[in-house]
Amino acid sequence: SRGLGDVYKRQVIDLDPLYLLFTSGSTGTPKGVAITHRSVIDLIEWACDALRLPAGVRFGSQAPFYFDNSVLDIYCAMRMRGSLYLIPRGDFLFPNRLLSRLREAAVDTIFWVPSAMTALSQADGWQPGCLPAMKRAFFCGEVMPNRQLNIWRRSLPDADFVNMYGPTEITDVCSWYRVDRTFEDGEPLPIGFPCENTRITLVDGEICVSGTCLSAGYYNAPEKTAAAFVQHPDARGIPERMYKTGDLGAYNERGELMFLGRKDSQIKKQGYRIELGEIECAIKACQAVTQGCCFYQAATQQIVCCYSGETDEKALRGELRRRLPKYMLPDVYYHLPQFPQTMNGKIDRVRLRQELGL
């Protein structure tokens, strides 16, 4: 009845869960992440202002609704009385069709994973002026190689490009960097600075996050929640929850936060500590490489390079010798026609290793 509905609404508070999202499970068993009303409201109020979204914004949605990148699309479009165009997943396999769809819908804003942006730039019609309505291109979920970003920047010189970072447990985004200067193809891109009402702390190099953005925890998994959401070491006398992301970071000379890769992707070979993320950055910076990633085979002490694109192994080896010290060079190369993808559009590393027998 109406009376019972009114009673229920009076009992709802901003700390109640708004939704439950399950992580992809790429680094273990999927976990249900509970996000509250307060966290989403805080994210959207920041995003609409900081990202300079206009009334009537027209989002082209790449992220499935079970992927946390969709949260920013959905709620920012609602808050700004805009439109959300749901792009069929199959379009990302056909860049020319995808390019036509974006033009026809006059999409002016996207928030995509870098793999999807890379796919679009392979369209035959990709050139300056190909997307006249596009004003804002945001990306998150993977490392954006500057070689690919530079392709976009040349074709959309007046667009606003923003790199964002954040795991599901912190309501999608906890740091951001508006691309405000020129980068060489082989340079890493900063993840920038904390979003409003967010604190980022490096603890032994690990990126740890505090603030309203934090999830309430993992559904029905108190032990996992207690292991990931811990007391901030600098908060004395009062509780302050901090989420341990498992990602490594460092500040550059400009005070910008740099993403260095996962803690579990740091290897030791021939006495050297090596970040596989640095090798991947070099692979993606090479000419004619579309996508790339690498693995470490501990049993054989070999670094394995997987790549797609127009280049061959000999040319790629030559470019990497100019970009990397000898001890970081891959030992084994696999040229792939395309990479398997997760349902979120990222490289499916688990499946790739299985297919290659690694």
C-alpha cells in the first residue's frame, strides 16, 4: 500500500547498498562488491563537474551494465538530462560499422576501455574530422598506450581526453588525469590525482584508497573484506577504512601518480626486479602493434610477449631492443590475429594463457 511505501522510503539511508557488482575473477574467484547510494552520489557529483559535462550530454556506452565503468555513463547521463546510447557489443568487432553508429547518433562523450578505443581507430574512415560531434573521450580499466592515444588526439585535436583509474571496490574511479601535454609514443601516461573526497596513500609502493568512494565490502565474505579493507596506518585514535588495491604506483617529478602494474606482476629475473607493465608499455608503443601483453614463465624463467598488428617478430624484437634494457627483453613471441576478450572488453589473460598453454 501507499502507506507502507512511505514507511519504507523513510527507512532508506545513503549507506544502504545501491547495487552489487561481481569482479571479473581474472585474479581469483569473483567477489560481490557492495556499493552504497552515498558512494555513487559522491562519484557523479564530482564527475559531472570535473569532467565538464554539459546538459544534454550524449554518451556512447561501451561498458555492459555488469561492468563498473557503466556506472558513470548511466548516472551522469541521468543527472545532466542527457542520452545514453547502448552500442551493440558486436559493433566493436566491425570498426567501420562502429564509426558510422557514433556519427549517426551524434555521440559527444565516451567512457571506454582502451581496447575498445584501439579497435575503433582501426576503421578505414578513421581520420581528422571523422567524428565531428565527439568532444570528450574518457578511458579506464586498462593502461592506455600513448601511441594509441596519440592516434586519437591527432584525429580529434579539440576533444577533451581524460585517463581515469580505479578498481570496482572504490566505485569506479579514484584518480584522474586530464591529458594536458604532448607525450611520446613510448612514454607512460599518468593516472594523475585523487578525485574529490578521496585520499590515495602509497604503502610500500601499493596504491591504497580512502574516502566515501569505498565499497561497503564483499557480499557474504567477511574474511575477504577484512583482508582488503584495513585501518589506515596514519589514522590514530579513530577508524579510517583504507582499500588495498594490489596495484603499484609512484609519483613522477610533476607530482602525478603513475600506475606501475599489479603487485603480482613484479618478477625477478637474473637478479633484476622487473615490472611486466613496463614491458607491455614498450610493446604497445612499437609501430604497427595493435595490442600487446606479456607473461612470465617461472619454470623456464622466460618472458613471453603476445602481440597483434602488422609487424613481425624480427621488427618487433628490433624496436624493443631500442626501448628496453637487455634483461627486460622478452624471450618468446606469439603473433596473434586478435586477443581474446573478457565480457568487459579487456584482454582475457586467463583464457590467453590457456590457449597458448602457458
